[in-house]
Amino acid sequence: MLEATSDMTSESDPPFWVLDVTADEELRGPFLLFRHLLTSPRMAAIAREAMASEQLERAQDAIGGRGSFRDEGLSPQEQLLRIFDEVASAISALTGERPLALLIDDLQWADEDSIHMIRYLVRTLPSASVFLLINIRPYTDSASGGANKLIADLDRLQVTRVLRLERLTRLQTGELLENLLGSLVDESTLQSLHARSEGVPFFIEEFARAYREADALQLIDGTWTMTRLSGPSVPSSVQSLIERRLAQLEEECRSLLVDAGVFGRRFRLSDLSKVLAQVKAEQ
């Protein structure tokens, strides 16, 4: 499973099929990531064009527990392998007409069965015309560490190229805002939004949306301009995301972050230790 080729049946046809799926941060369940993928409207449309609807239906039945093999007296391990085989067969069938690009976002939240499914696809379809793009957040993984183990194993197989995505520069922030808003953003507005978002694409999008909805960001003479700072200091979507991330930390860690907040954006651990020691001594 290396890279997609660029063979085209005609100039108007896309060079390859594209499927994308995102793991859910809260939901967990057997093969949940691949259930979403196999039952998506896009998958059904591609299967029809690739003449692979029958293979897709068998994969859907297998992964949903509806396959006839449930009555064949197979052991749990044999049933699991049958599911892997049916999904692999469906993925392989999609590449019969043109290559497939499979984009998987936030793998660190994927269920263990789906992570094993990806490993199985790589192992059993080494020559298939499949381009696999995986996004994973560093320092975040499932309890078993399955996502990071998978990336490490794929790297050892020398079938991957690892790219580290950095925060956007001010120039890149300007390009993203232009694509989002449809016009250029003036320099002072760009500077303000880049500083507030710290170059995080999701934050850039949410700040731009919030300020635009609050009429603090307006299109003047063809350029987006921050007219006033009456918009929310932090959009509700960003606030909710931060609170959800904090809730995943242990109580002791959250308490330390609250204490560290008095120092501002940056602080030294040694300074925090001194303050905490002094507070403890005075109690």
C-alpha cells in the first residue's frame, strides 16, 4: 500500500477516489470508525461507480454483525478475521477502476478494532492502489496506545512518510482567512487574528466566524477589516473545546494549572513551585 497512481480514464474523471472519515472524541464502539466509513453516502456512491456495491454490502453486513458467518460455528477470532477479509475485499474492489485516497483524521481517538483493521489492510493489500493519509495528534492516544503503535509499525515497514504540521505563520494565516472569507484581510486585522489564534487553524476559523457574526469584522472596499472589538474575547466553540480538554486531565493537574494562571501565558515551573511552597507554609 504505497501511493496512488495518476492514470485517468478521461480528462474529466478525477485521478482517484477520495474517502475521508474522522474518529470521534467521545463515542467508542467496535469498528466504529469503519462503520462510519462503510455506511457513508460517499462510500456508497463510489462503490456504485466502481461496480463494487456487492462487496461493500458484504462488508457492511460483516462489520454490523449481520453476516451469515455468524451461524457457521466460527470462533470469535475466526469471525474477526472474516470481518477483516470482507472489509479488505471491499476496499480492494474500489481500486479496480482507479486508485483510492483514504483520509483518516484524529486517529488517536479511533477504536482499537478500527486501528487493527488499518494494520490488516496495509499487511494484506501491499500492492493495492491506495494512498493512506492519517492525521494523529502528538502526545494523545488511546489507553492501549494503539494509534501510536500503528504509526511506529508502519514506519518500520518503510511505507510511510511522517510530516509534522506546525502552527500557521502569519502569511499562512492570511491565506487561510482569504480562502474562508473570499477576500483579502487588512494588515492590522490579520495581525490581530493571528495573535489571538496563535496560528491554530481551528481557532483562526472560529475567531473569524465569531467576529463576522458580531459585525466586528466587515467587508470595506473589498477588504475585510476589524471595525471594533465588541466580539467575544473567546468564541464559545473554542471555550468548549478547551474546557473539554481540561476535563480529561487529572484533578491535581487541573489544580496546578489554575494556580499557574496567576503568572499569565508563560511561567517557569521553578517559580510556580516557590509560590506553592510559600502558600502551603502560610496555611
